[in-house]
Amino acid sequence: MLTLDDTRLALRFFNFLGLHKNFNHSTMSFCILIHALVNANLFWPASSLLQTLLLRGGLDPREVFEALLDCFEKCDFISSLGFDLLIQSYVQEKRMFDSVLIFRLMRQCELMPQVRTLGEVLNGLAKIRRVDMVLVLFGEILSMGIRPDIYIYVAVIRSFCELKNFAKAKEMIQRMESSDLNVVVYNVLIHGLCKNKRVWEAVEIKNGLIQKGLTASEVTYCTLVLGLCKVQEFEVGAGVMDEMIELGFVPTEAALSSLVEGLRRKGKVVDAFDLVNRVKKVGAMPSLFVYNALINSLCKDGKFDEAELLFKEMGEKGLCANDVTYSILIDSFCRRGKLDTAIHFLGKMIMAGIKITVYPYNSLINGHCKLGNLSAAVSFFDEMIDKGLKPTVVSYTSLISGYCNKGKLHEAFRLYHEMTGKGIAPNTYTFTTLISALFRANRMTDAFRLFDEMLEQNMMPNEVTYNVMIEGHCKEGNTVKAFELLNQMVQKGLVPDTYTYRPLISSLCSTGRVCEAKKFIDDLHREHFKLNEMCYSALLHGYCKEGRLRDALGVCREMVKRGVDMDLVCYAVLIDGTIKEQDTSAVFGLLKNMHDQRLRPDKVIYTSMIDGYSKAGSVKKAFGIWDIMIDEGCTPNIVTYTTLINELCKAGLMDKAELLWKEMLVSNSTPNHVTYCCFLDHLAREGSMEKAVQLHNDMLKGLLANTVSYNILVRGFCKLGRVEEATKLLDEMIDNAIFPDCITYSTIIYQCCRRGNLDGAIELWDTMLNKGLKPDTLAYNFLIYGCCIAGELGKAFELRDDMIRRGVKPNQATHKSLSHGASRKFSISTHPVMPEN
């Protein structure tokens, strides 16, 4: 305390003590020195010391405040700016809620923050779109008798604009005294109006600035140009840009690019070039840079012919294309999948003697990876290294992404370790790609561990990373952790979007917590988060899954009120739920609503309706939907045909099924293996095995036969007691490179057991195991039953034990067979009946 009269000496002594091993300053020491430095107007060292205190960890914001307050009161410090520094530190770290907490704690202690500090808090909240908190705090500031400065007003006006409450935003401007007014507040209002396509109001406000003694700035003009481009008023935008050029303002690249691109899209290429030439006169940007921007814009729009025309024109005007020009063209071709053209331009670049950089190679590597041609991508990667170019994180990440998309995680992680071994730091996209691939491979633990590794390397996850992690936890059923990540995401200043919220809503619904999902959506709506139809479709699916169709329809009405349009997916979910309720009138009502909204059911919706009615036994209604589908000009596909054929076959209406088959062939819809299996299954169930074999031979010729089709034949022969013919099919399958599965073997094993041929059943069982096939519960039950009726109880219990060792759970049928066998109550008849499984 004696050194506080000389705060610099106190700071030196404090730092000297900190150098001693095993010596740690107390929180009290930090707080005393922070206040002392602030009172001596030494704000930078005070701020640095406060940052060190916060980095030590272990203290929450409330504890830090109480420690500062205790020292402030005990030492009778005059200035309370130490508390302002604490608020500012939290703002800099984007811990906006903590900064608000400190402000309110100060208010409770009758400490007054600086107006500038409050402005930082409000603007920080506005940046993370917590406009509701901005307005609440603004009210608290006014109630404290604090006179807001322009910085506070800017945050409030921006918040009202975000809420589209422009009347309140204008009212705020009117409340400001004339001495506080400047063009900045009007720029905020103009930006809000332009963002919401109310450009003409923005133009009027700009025109009225002169009457208020203000002059429009470069920001004013550029904002208006961008706003006019947004509403397709490119000619007016060109006039505004001419006005700013006459005033000597230099337009931004964004404003110029948007306007040039807009003029080009409207076919006014000459006007676009004239504009570029006028801009060059005020030194807006180098002419080559302008051309590169134009070529980039054209390439992104897929206008490659026009881009090449500009490329030639550059040469005619004496402008030599540089590596950036070529890189733009090559990257654009690669993104469009035109890799041959991209390679051609790389050759032209080399012929022109332009120094090759890593960027065109990165584009070629990425382009080939997206097309799944990893060998070509690796070839360009090696070629790049041979030319003495060092791969970047983009080079490696593109290859890593390519391997991940192929499911080759081992190769992806090999590259990851190679990259880090060379000192190339992975970026957020690298981690996100790997984490996403791990989730797709159901390697949840590895994904969580990699995310932790990402944080340990101080790599800031972005919105996509958090979305992937949240979706991963939701798929695992850990909704609690998913919501923790959502809160963490917001605390870091990241803005959640519909891709964040949808898995959360789906997870709540899939775990039977539909009411919580509905409340979550309502809370988001109250906080002015805009949800799209994807989020609502998840809730609709949850309600329909529980049979709560009325609640689902209520959600639809809320969607309309909230300005969210129903899409085909939403209607598909509702129609499916309505069909399950067997409410035909409601189905047609939904179809009418779709037509009223100028939506047309697609093949997926119609097929889903046909399938739903067919499974419900209403084949007549299914054909009614078929007729509507045809009348609407919606051509049925193979799935639609197969769905109806399957139900007709099951109902024994073979004439109609064959008629549909012929109609399908006429419509050039080629039957697939599922279509064939519909007829095959019917023939096998009817016992017409000769016809079934003949049909299956046709499938073999068309390369459509598979394990499922063979299983149908096996079941058909077994049902007729023709086990020998069924067994012969096993060899035939292998000859045709089709491999039997557990169902194939267990079907024959069951028939062997019924015929008392336990030895034959066990021989098949051993063959199945030797081929690496894993028996399921049904297969075990068949053989256990066979052992029991043959009196081989020891073998039956061995099988039960083996079943448990393999992680296959015995069920009621297993225990029933063993119980009856043990008590010798089974009576063997000519046709013994299997216990229900």
C-alpha cells in the first residue's frame, strides 16, 4: 500500500514479485493495483493487468466485480474507471452477457459507467443481434439519468432497423439534439431501409440531408448503390454512382462490382464498361483489378464465353493478364466441373511465362476431389511439389475432404498428420471436415476428441463447426450437450441459423419431447430469430408421428402468421400423417391448399400417398391418387409403379399388376430388381416355383438378381418341402457372384429342423459361420428349437450361451423352446409348429 503513491514503482514491484518461483499474486493485489493505475491515468497497464487476472481463470464475472468493489471501497479510490475496464474487457472477448452483468452490478452499487463504455456494450449486443437486450439496456440508461451519446443512439437505431421498426428508428433520430446529429446515424437508418428493400425511403432521407446541414458521405452513396442493386434498380444505381464520382468519392469494390454485375445481367454491357472507365478517372482501383473482378463475376455466373471475351479484350487494350486473372478463370472452371478447360488455361498460363502460384493448383486439386477423382487430385498435388511450390492448408484440406467423402478416413488422417508434421497449421475448415466425416462414420467419440483438440489449439470453431457438432450430439440422442454447445456458440458471438436449430428441434421430437420442441420454436420466435420451413417440418413430423394431426395443422397456421411459407416437404409430412388417420377429405383439402399456393405435388408426394393408401388396404384410393397424378401431368417413376405393383401382387390382383407392368414398359420406365421381386414373391407364395424360377432366370440375364431375389426362391422351395432344391440354390448363388446371407441359411435350417434333419441343419449352420455371417436371434431360435425336438438339450443350451457371447439377445421364443425341451413337454408331430418369434 505504501507504494501506491508511486504507481509505476508499485507496478514494477508487482512484476518483480511475479518472477519468483511458486509466488502467486492474490486477486486482492491485482485489484488494488488496477485501481491505482486507473487513478493515475495509466489505463494501458491497468487494462493489461486486468486481462492477466481474467486469464488466470477460476473467477466468474461476479467474483471479479466483488473483488474490485472491495478494494475500491477499502482503499477509497476516487476513479471508478476500473469497472469500466472490466466491462470493456468482456466486450473485447465478445462475452456480451458478462459485460451486461457488470453494468447491472455497478448500477446496484450506485456506480456510474462512462457513456462510452455503455455505447460499446450496446453496439456489441447489436452485433450479435441481441437487439432485445439493446433496447432494455437503453431504457435502463435513460432511467439512470444518463445522456446517451451518438454511439449509443447508433446501436439503438440499428436495433430498431433490425426489428424493421423504422418509425421508432426515425423517432430516435428526432430525439437527438441537433448538436449530436451527424451523417453516421442517418447512414445506419439508410442501411436498415436498404437491407429491407425500402430503398426509395432511403433515397429520400439522403436527399433531405442538405436541409439538415449534413453532407452525404462515401458510405451513404455506396449503401444506396448496393440497396438499389438489391431491388434491381441498376440504372438508378448508376446515376447515384455518377453523383458520388462527381463529388470525388471513390466507390467501394462491393458497390462497383454489384452495379457492374447488375448492368451486365440486364444486357447493358456497354454501360458497365462505361461505368468502369468513369470510375478509373477517380482512381477507384487499378484497371486490371477491375477486369479481374468483372471476369470473376462472369465466371461465377457461368458466363464463360463472355469471360473469355473480356480476357481477349484485356490483351487488345494492352492489359496483360496476371496470375490472378488466370487463377480466377481456372478456379471458376474447376467449380463448374470443367476440369479439361481449367487444365487448358493452366497450359496457356505457363506458355505466357506467367509465374505459377499455388492457387490454380489448389483449384484443380479441389475440383478433382469434388468429382471424386482422387488419383488426378493427388497427381496435381505431386506436380505442384515437383515445381517447387509448397502445399498450403487449402491444398491439404481439399485432399482431406476428398478422402472423407470417399469414406477413407485412414488416408484423410494420414494427410492431416503429414500436414501438421510439416508445420502447416490446420484451419477451421480442416477440423470441420474431419469432424463431420467422423460423425458420418458413427465415430462419435473420435469426433468429440478432435473438437476438443481444435479448441486446445486455439482454433476458433465457426458456425458450421458448431452446427456439425450439435447435429452429431442430436443424432446420438444427447440433446443436453447439444443445447450446451448452442449456448457456447452464442457466448462466443457466433450467430446460430436454421441449420443450427433444425437438428435440435428434430432431436426433441424424435425423443418424444414434441411439446419442448414447440416451446423452443416459440421462444426463438419471441427473440426474433427467423426460422425457415425446414425447422417447422421437423416439428410437423414430430406431431404426425405421435398422431397429433390437429396440433400439426395448428403449427401450419402459425407458420403462415409468422411469414414462413409451407413447402413441399411440409405438405408431404402432413399428407402422410393425414393418410395414417385415414381422413380422405383432409388429404384432398391439403392438395387444394398446395394448388392455391401454386405448389404442385411432385413424384415423391404422389408416390408417398399411393404407398400410404396401399399399405392401409385402400388400393382403390391409391389408384384414385394415381389418376390425379396423371391428370396433373406428373409422370410416375419406377418407384411409383413398383409401389402399386407390389400391393396388387399382395392382394392377388395379378391381371392389374401385369397391366401396370406393360404400361411401365411403354412409358420407358425400366423395371428394377424390386419390381421383379414383387412378381417373384407372389409366384413363390402361390407355389408356382417353375414360373418363379423362369422369372428369376430373366432377372439373372438382366443382372437384376440379388440376395433378396434368391431368398424369395429359397423360401418358396422350403415352403413346399423341397429342401434339396433350396439347398442347391446356395451353390448357384455363389456361381453368380451373389452371396447368401443369414436369412438364406436360416430359412433352410428351419426346414431341416422341421423334417428332423438336425445334422443337415448343423452342417448349414457351420457353413454360415465359416463364411463370416453373424446369426441373428431368429436363426439361433430355429436351431435351438431343432435341437430341443431332437432331444439334444445340451447342444441347445450351448447355442444359447454362444448367442449371449456374440451379443445377440435371447427373446421369449428362445426361453420357451429351452423350457419345453428341458421339461420334455414337446410333442413331435409330422408338422411341428414353431414357437412364435
